[in-house]
Amino acid sequence: MTEIYMPASITPKLWRAIADNDRFHAQDPRAISLCWAVFLMLTTRVYTREHRNDWSRTIWFEVNILDRKVDVKAMAHPGDDFEPAMTLMSPEEACGFVR
């Protein structure tokens, strides 16, 4: 069994790419599908690109969420208290996590 213990967030831009103008809620099947996609991508290491530096690791991958293809950029980085955190965003979104 594999478990990932890391707080995660999703940017509004990525959610709009997944769900148009529908509001986000954790029980939405699209949110659950995205969680499973991230889990499967991390455990199988199937992604299209990767970048690492001293403070973060970023990977890019494509996912089908209820028949909609979505490109995702996932960044693991230090959180506010230096705990591991993950941000899911659209590939064109800038990421300003610098320590």
C-alpha cells in the first residue's frame, strides 16, 4: 500500500481547465479523479518532464478527467513552516517558491 502525506492545493486556473466555472468542492468526482491521477503518476513515474532544484521538484503530466484532457504541473515545495507541500497548477502558471 502506498500513501502520500503532503498537503496539496490546486490553483483556480487549473480548476477552471478541469471544471469550467463550477465551484470546487472536495467531493466533486473531478477533484477525486485529479487526486487519483496525481497518485498514479507519482507511483508509476509517468510524466513528460521534470525539473529539480534545491527547494522544489516540478513534474508535468497529462491526465484525463471525466473525458477531458488536462495538462498539469505539480510542484513539491516547502510550505509555510518548511513542511512538504504540493501545488497543482496549469503548465503556463509561474511558480514563485523560492527560499
